[in-house]
Amino acid sequence: MNFFSRFWQTLKSFLNPAGWTGRFGALLQRGKKTALPEPKEAVPEPPVKQHGPSVVRQYEEHPSEAYMELKYRFRDIGRMGAIAETMGRDFLTAMPEGAWRARLGQIAFLHRRMHEDLTRLDIKHLLDRAKTHAENHSEDWDAWDKANLREMEEMHNRQSPVEGELVEKRARLSYEGRRRHRDALAASDWPAAREFLAEMVDMNRQIAEAKCRAGGGNSYYQALMSEYMPGISVTEVEDWFGTLDKKIGKMLPQILKKQAQQKELVSLKDFYPAKAQMWLNHALLESLGFDFHRGGLYETGHNPVEGGTPDDTRLVIKNVDINDFTDSMKSALHEGGHGLYIQGLPRKTWRYQPVAQDMGAAVHESQALLVEMIMGRTRSFYDFLAPRVEGLFHGLHNPALSAENLYGLKTKVQPGLLRKKADEVTYFFHMKHRFELERDLIEGKLKPSALPEAWNGKMNDILGIQPEGVADGCLQDVHWFVGKFGYFPAYTVGHMYAAQLYEKICKDIPDTGKLIAAGDFLPITNWLGEKVHAQGRLYGFTDLVKNSTGSELSPAPLLKHLETRYCA
């Protein structure tokens, strides 16, 4: 065993309470063109007990021949989607710099091919036949089959209004946008960014127009937002944001006044070796239940992005800051929440079927924010973390690394310019800011060329601060450069759901705080696996929230959480 292997074994033992080591590991444990059933794979996947069905439903025989054909078609579309996603992960992690143009073409081709297979006329005929069978023989269809057929039709209907050329262009620009954003941000080059952003806005307006024309809608922004948050309307988001804006707006000055009277915190700025930080991040994710046999943690010069597949979940975080280990830890916890969700989807039973996919950005962000912002900023978490980072970074009895100081630093509320460094309270105002701007861009009320002025003006109105330039202003986020118009509200909706989930977790799991303080995260992860992850798309968003928390989504649990943590 070499030095690094010995060091890693020692570190894992050091970072975790006695008896933990044995609990590290897994979280829980071709387009067919004829109507003839395709033979099963040479080595079919054995049935695996997990939450939900215990057989490989993807290949299970069904009385509806049309539905069987659809399962094979969507299996192959799902395979192509997994290939495209894996190539995208590679784009961010290991791809040689000189390969990026070729990779854009490869990813764009796969997206167009998936679009062609999804929108073929015979898919519509098969869907109609399967639906007729379900109406006439309901006894042959359980909840999972019904949900799978529903999601098949949803996928077909979402893609059908959009031309293949536009789908291909969108996929290519979304990955090209990562490089454009990275370069423009580094150079504070607004003219170059403006040109690309204008192209992105125009393309997304074309997509939204096609969808509205086909579906009879009149809101371009709703058409795009529904891609990320199916089952949620812009009106609902506006109502939730109105309530949160009013309540948090009153809460903020009270919190600032209270914290100004508290003792001064010790700065964390010091030297924290990059390798030690990554070892810490790796150990924390493993203790949460992230399965490194099916995933990995990577640094990148690009912005982090959620994604991956249940079998290949490569978490991507920004290159670490050697002066502050909490930045990379925060990012790792956030992306780890995404990764736990992806790995917990019903891959064994449904794998590439639509019903096995995640429920969209709001649920995704709920899992990330639950781990990073809610659990990861409890005093219990820092009671667990402090003695371990003191040893890891050779800071025994260092007041900066005490549980009290770390908790104080991570719950310090201070309006700032950067979303990624925002505290949990002012985070909402960053989301409201971006939501209103992107809505106006897509609805044609704001021209891309006027974005810097609009950004700065709104930031001053909301938080009373002004960026010095575009780098800490309208260029700080990658989302618009990859075409994600309609995504930003998902952070706040996800934060609401995360607070509601945690409230239910604390009721269902006694001594949740003590478990966190002991580093025993698996009961919480397993609860989420059963209530959220393993459900895939069995339910719509509203029913998923009700089934997992006992009530419909509301801003009240988030407001209660913020009041308890910051005002009490």
C-alpha cells in the first residue's frame, strides 16, 4: 500500500466516528423498428429489492403490444440520453481542450437523433393504441405503467412542436456557452458575452414560440419554465415570491441588527491544501451515502452543474480555494445532494424509461439545498465537523475552526453581490432578481444589450448594493449562457420544498440533530431515498410533495426555518 492509500485509509478512520467504516458504501443498496417484441438482453438484470417494484419492469411482458414497443423505443432513447449526459460530464472533467469543437457536434447530433425518435409519427400511433388499451383494460395497468405511459406522452408532446434543427442548435450552443461564459467572465468581456447571449435569448424565444403555438399558450416564459419545473405555473411562482419577499424583507433588518450585537467572528482565511480539501469532501459525501462505485467528485475550471446518470454520477465542483476550505465543501455538499437524488432513482426496475427520470429542477434543487443549506448549516453539523477539520488542517484548538465560529461564519447574514457566496436569507433575493430579469428577457420586455444596467438597478433596489463591473454582476452565472431560461425560480421553490422535507424528517426520525452531530447521516438519506428519490416520476410534482411531506407546497416551512435559525 502506497503513502496516499495509507493516508486515505487513516483519514477515513479519523473523519468518522468509531464503527462507521463498515457503513460506508452504497446508498441503499436500439430503436426497435418492428412491432415484434425484442429478445431480452443476453444477461438480463436480476430483480433487485429496493423501494418500489422488485422486478426489472423495463422488460416485463405487458398485454399491450403497443406499450411493449414503446418501452423498447424509449429504452433506446434513454440510452442515447445517457450517452449524451456522460459525454457532457466528460466535457467538464477529462476532455482534452482541443476536442471541444468535435464534442459539440457529437452531443448536438445525439440530441437531434433523440428528437427524431421521439417525434416520429408512429410514436403517436403507438401512444394512442396504448392509451386505448389502458382505458379498456385498466386491470392490466398498475400505477407505474400508467405513469410511464403518461411520461412517454409528455416527452413526445414537449418535443413535437420544435424543429430538429433548433433542437440540435440548442444542444450545441448550451455546451459552447460554457466556454463562452468562462472566457467572458475571466476577461470581464461584456461585448463578447452580449453577442452570444443575444443569440441564446433569440433561440429560446423561437423554441417558446413554437411550444405556445402548438399548445395554445401565451407566455413564452411559462413554456420554458415548464421544461425545468413541470406542474408549476409562473403565477404560482409569482405568488410564492410575493409572500417570501414581504416576509423576508421584514426579517432581514432584524437579523442584521441582532448579528451586529454578537461577538466578532474569527476569520477563516488560512492555507488549506487542495488535496486535503478534496479528501474531506470525498469523506463527507461517502458518509452521506454517495456511492463512489457509481460516481466521482471532480474539480473543473467550468461552473458546477447538476447531472449525470444513476450509473455514472460524476459530481463537478469549481477548483478549490486554498484560502477557505468551506467554499469547496459547500459546493461538494450541494452537488452531493444532486448526486444522491440521481443515484437513488429507480434504475434497477425502470432504468431508461421515462418514469425513472428525476422530477425536474425544483426537486433536484430541494435535495441539494437540503444537504448544503439546511443540514449543512446546522450547529449539529459543525459539532461533528469541527474536531475533524482541526486535525486535518493542523489547527488543534484554533478558534477559527471551533464549532461555534464555523457555525457563526456559515450563518452570518450579509447582503452581497455574488449568488454563490450568498447567505441563506439573502439567497432568496438573488433568485427573485434573476427570475424577474430572465422573464423580461424572454417576454421581450428587456433587450440583452440593456442587461448590465437592468441588473445593477434591480440589485440596488433589492439589496442596496451595486456591482463594480459585469464580473460580479450579470456575468457571474452560467445559466443563461447554457440556455437555462426558467431555471432560477427552481432554487427558491427547491428551498421551500427542502424546508418542508426537513420539517417532516425531524418528525419522523427522532433525534435528527443528534444523528447529524454524530455524523450518522444515513437514516436521513435513506428516508429521502424512500420518499423522494426512488419515486422517480411516479407522481406529478404536487402529489410528490404531498406524499412526502403530508401537505401541499407552501412558503410557511421555509419562513419558519429562517425565523428559527436566524431570529430566535
